[in-house]
Amino acid sequence: MRRRRRAWSETGRRRSRPCALRPPAGPWGGEGALARLHLGTCGWSVRRETYFRRFDAVEVQQTFYEPPSPATLQRWKQVAPPGFGFSIKAWQLITHPASSPTYRRLRTPLDETQRQRCGYFRPSDVVEAAYRRTMEAASTLGAEVVLFQTPASFAPDETRVAWLRQFFQAHRPAGCRFVWEPRGPWPESLVRELCQELGLVHGVDPFVTRPVTEGFVYLRLHGIGGYRHRYSDQELDRLAAMIRERLENQEEVWCLFNNVTMAEDAIRLQSRL
């Protein structure tokens, strides 16, 4: 038990209590419906050696703040087991303005002119360079998904919709899927129209809204009411039912937890499936 407690403390995240990391009840990547399910967390929620034994996918968060070096990405790819799925979060310079507090973790120096050209898919040299860097990271890692998460401040006005359209018309996914998660109040009809037109997957928190796209489902569990939420048994039962319905419809499902007890909740969901 002492060794398990140390593994959790090394993640750098505070936990309400350590989780007993149990092996799954049955094969996770075998034939049938579960072969279309990828389960994990947003970020390395436990030590990578432990993570690879428990889960079969991860959404890399470092690429959002500052893409890691190619050597680091290559090392992750080399030590990952066969069939392990990587998703990466697109660099914040593409999606978020320089006023975002997340820029505190940015290491690349930007002058004031460059800062004004960041975010919201603006047609600028800064956004274009950030896209190239993101896709280089995706290629090095062999990522199957690139997530473009837009902040609540990215409103569905005429200018920003035009920027989004122009960006994804110029940059079509090749060898991976592009997932768009709008965090603001976007009309469902407009999200559906844009996803269909631009070949995007609608990423959602299933306790907030349902995806408007089909065939490939990308779920991000942010915690009901906030990051510190721990999912109840009843909530995980509901989530498991949602996932089963999608799998029975022959859809592929990625389910990634992003709350304070993310690894523990992912394992509890795993036992239900």
C-alpha cells in the first residue's frame, strides 16, 4: 500500500485519498464492442508505468501549454504498449487569446504584436506556426486525435465563425481525427453544421450535452460543477449506459476523465464495462 501512495503523490496533483489501482475485470482491448472503446484520463494521472498497465489511451495535456520536444514524444511512443491510443490537445496559441491565464505556462517568448495575433483560429502567422508545431507533435507521437478546445470567450459571432471555417477549410485532418470542443454557449444547429461541413468530431462532456456527430465519440469528463467533483456510482452507471449504447451502434468511443479523482473514476467506470 505504501508504494501505491507514493505513485499517486508523484503526479503533482492533490487527491482526496489514494486509489487502489486494480486490474480490469476482463480483457480491455479484445474483440467485440470493447475493442472500440478507449478509456483513460486527460494527462498522466499516475506514473506512466502504472498508467500503461491500467488504461489504453491518454490525452496529452503538455502540447496545449507548450509542445514537448520530439525526443520526449518519441520516448513516450516507444514505451507505450501495442495498441495504446494517443490524443493531443492543440497548442493554446491556436485556440486561446494571449489574455488567457494558461499563457503563464508558455515558454516561447512572444512580443506584443505576436500576442495580438494569437488564438481564436485567427488568420495569422502565429496561429499557422502553432498549427504546424502541433501537427509535428501529433506525427511524432502517432496521435490518433487532435483536440481543439475553444474557451467560453470564443463566441459564435460572425467573425469568429468565419475564422474557424477558414482555418479548418485550409487544414483538413490527415491520418488522425480533429475534435472540436466548444466550451461556450454555441447553438447545437450551428455546431452540427460546422462539424459536418469541416469534417470535425464534436467533443463533449456527456453530463452537459450530447454530441451532434456520429460514428466517433469523444467524451471529456470535467466533473459535474467543477474539477473537484468525484463521480458517484449512479453517475458512472449513467455514463456506462451512454457508452454501451454508442458501442452497440458500432461507434468508436474515447472516454477521458479530467477531474480531481480522474484515475480512480476511470477505473470505477472500467469495472462497469
